[in-house]
Amino acid sequence: MQDLNPLRNLSTFSRPYIIAEIGVNHEGSLSLAHQLIDQAKKGGADAAKFQTYKADKLAMRDSPAYWDQSEESTPSQWELFKKYDSLSAVDYQSLAEHCRDVGIDFMSTPFDLEAVDGLRDLVRVFKVASADIDNVPLLRKVGQCSKPVVLSTGGSDIPEIERAVHELRTAGVPQIILLHCILAYPTKNEDANLLMISHLATHFPDLVIGISDHTVPTRDNLALVTAYALGARVIEKHFTHDRSLPGNDHYHAIDTDGLRSLVSTLDRSQNLLGSKSVKEPVEAELNSRKFARRSICAVRDIQPGVRLEEHHLICLRPGTGISSGEWDDVIGSTTTQFIAAGTALDPAWLNTQGS
């Protein structure tokens, strides 16, 4: 994993960068969008993210729904998207300015080429949705902006991800962050497949890996904490002011209290994961290492000139003498002086030549 990325310094040991995916949960209200930014900041998110599109440039009018229609009953994509595509270029500029004022990063996902142009000067990082991972014109347009890209990978396989990464890099993207994602709304726990995070990290070792999560939030935030433990260093989660609202993305979103709880839990998780990725003793273990390990001792009085055999010796704590790990080196050596029972052996009392 790279030590640096454009969002902030991210590494194996850092807390995750948290994106509150407001999307279109503002339902076309600029005022509510501003309030959601405030609430995302209050909850501890690093970024507030929106979606920039016009329904006519996103879907045909008879495009079928792909979400859980028991939660969102709108039968066509175009019809649903049309409900929430009223924000203008000026509105997105207002949102970006409000994010800057409250101290949270502004992000938005462009879903057409014009949206890329409108966001170019407003975002430091572009987000590309899972469904556009094979949208070559959009990838190239985003890439030409020469800004870092967060790329969701829902519904894709490794060759498709490789092609998208290639397109972005070829077009001029300086850095790509991949998000594991399951393109199902909501995602059932048995479909979350968080081990794919490890697979992405193995296959793309030079990229920061994260998650865009669509599971229904739980009080323990188990899905996202597990994702972090598996290496996700960017976490995107849908965000709303009211989870009880019907339809769209409210039902699988997190609210301010849930976000605050998530941030707190992830901070504790970061503390538990620690600052070392190589197995070696830590400072807190040094005394235990010394005193809980064992030294090789005489089990009975041993006279000078005795060739040591196993029945002469025992391993006892503390480990301040000859380590019990050197047992095979001590067996067969000859004592050069009297050693009392229960005494830890000293290398100076042994002649190992010819042993």
C-alpha cells in the first residue's frame, strides 16, 4: 500500500478516510444538502459526497430498476433519477463552498461528461461509480483532469478493474484508490464478501484499497470495522439525516449518531491494530520476554568435569541465564566448576569444545 494519497496521509497504520455518501438524499433541496454537510462534519466524516447527473444523460426512460423495490418502489431508473436531478452547476459550487467553510472535503460522482466539466474545479479527487467502471468515454474524460480518482469496483472482476485502471492511468490520473463494493441495494451480509478487500490489496499492491458499503447499518458497525481490519483505508457509506424516510438510499444509510459511533469504533480498532505489521517483540513485552522465559539450570549438584546430559538439567524462569533455546548446545558440554542445584548455568562454567 502506498504511504501517501491525495485525501490525506494514509498507510497501513492510519485511521480510515471516511466519505459520507450523501448522494441525492437531499432529494433536490439545496438547503437540506447544506444541513447534511453540517451533520456529516458533526459525525466525524472526512468528506461529504454527492452525485452529479441529469436523468436524460444517465438512463433510458424504460431502464428497469435494479434495487430492492420493497424499499424503493420506483419501477424505472430514469424515473427515480429524474426526481433528484434538479441541482444546478451553481448549486454544486455552493455545496463545495459550504464544505470548505465547515472544514470537510467536497466530493461528487459525475455520471456524464458535462458533469465532469462542472466538477473539475470543485473537487480535488474524482469518484467514479461501480456502474461506470467500463464507461470508457467517462473514464477518459475524468482522467484528462489529471486528478486522483476513487474507483468503486462493484459488479466487476479483476480484468475489468485492470482495464479501468489502465484507462485512467493512460489518460493522466496520478493516483487511483480502489473501493471494494457489492452492487446490490441493500447488500445482504452473506453477499458482502469482505475478503475481496484482501484480494484487491494483493492484486493491486501499489494502490490504496477501501470499501463502499451497502449493508444495512448495525449498532456495532461490524461490516465496516471488519473491512478496516482487512485493510480498507477509505470507507464510503451512504449518509442521511433520517433513516426512517422511505425509498432511495435512506434505508441503508448511516445517520449522524451512527457515523459518530463508527468513527469512535474505528479509532479504537486502529489502536488495537497497532503500529507494527512485522511480528516482533513490542516494548510492553520486554520484561515478560526476559522474566517469563526460562534459563537452563542444574537440577542437582554438578561436580567439575561432568559431561552434561539431560538428566542434569532443568529449564526454569527467569530467562536471564543461558536461554532454554540453547538446550542442544549445552548438552554434551563439560563443567569447569561446581554448580549447585537450582543454579542457572553461566557460559563461563562450560567447556563446549568436543561436545
